[in-house]
Amino acid sequence: MIRTILFFFCCLFHFGLQAQDKTIILDKSTLDISYFPANFPLLKVQEKTTAPLQARLIYSRPAMNGRVIFGDLIAYDKIWRLGANEATEIEFYQDVSIANSRLKKGRYTLYAIPQATKWTLLINKETDTWGSFRYNINKEVLKTDLPVEKITEEVEYFTMYFEATEKGMQLLMLWENAKVVLPIETSIKSK
């Protein structure tokens, strides 16, 4: 009986080691999360905020790596997932207003159709999807044009973050020499 038990544990140990030999390949683009209010989880743990969480953004941050981004790597007039890997997701913890349209609280995906002077931002209710290869226009809930501001300092990594505004918040999107801002109106102001 003891030999059988010993043999069983030896087999488990052996097969467990073999399973660990398969290394998971990591994505080159790092995953990032932005909150509004900014740094919400840290502030909450440190008891430095009483403001409720209003928005969270999850996206992957590709790098320029010496490449021309807009008009080359990211083609003009084609849907882009706003980052790399999985489609970028935004979650609102309350109803918001974007481009004079009310958007219910919940999870959404963000996409853009970049052009040299404007981006058409798309908000879609289909979540947990990869890239923009199978964009479902039937689940689109909002579409708005945003101007592109040219900036002088190049941004190596695609970056998105929230800032407070008089009417709520705005989502800033920066990469290469482009800056695009999405105004988001809320009924709760951040402290």
C-alpha cells in the first residue's frame, strides 16, 4: 500500500514538472489600466479618497520601436483597436454623456478610425474580443469624431489616461506625435 501511494506521488511530481516546462510566451505590449479618479485603487487602500470609482480603462501599450505609426503601421481609414492585442475596454461605473449621447454604466470596447486630422471614435458593447478583426457594427453604441492635435515631443508608448474636467473627465490618447481627447460628462465630480 505504501509503495502504491509513493508511486502515485512520484508520478504526480514527474508530470507536474513536465507541465511546468511549457513556458508561456508573454505579449510584447504591456497591459495597462487607467482609473478615474487617477490611481483609485492605491488611494482607496491608503484611505486618501472618498470619491467613488467612475471609470476604468484596460488596454495594451505598443511601442513605436522606430516605426512610423499613423498612416503606416496604423492605417488611415481602417478600424484600430486603440492599442495592441485584445480590444481596449472601458468600464463606466455610472451613466455618462459622450458627444451629447447618454451611455449606460457598464463595460464597452473602444476603437478608432484614425485619419491625419481626426479620429472617429467607436464605442461598442461587444467585450472580451481580440483586436478589431471582427468588429461588430451591430453592437456599436456610439460614434463621434475627435480632432487630432499634433504634439512636438514624440510619445514612444501608446498612452491613455483620464483627467478631471469641469463637466467630469476626459480620456487622453497619445502616441507618436498625435494627441486625441475624448470629453466625458458625469454627474459626479472627482476630489
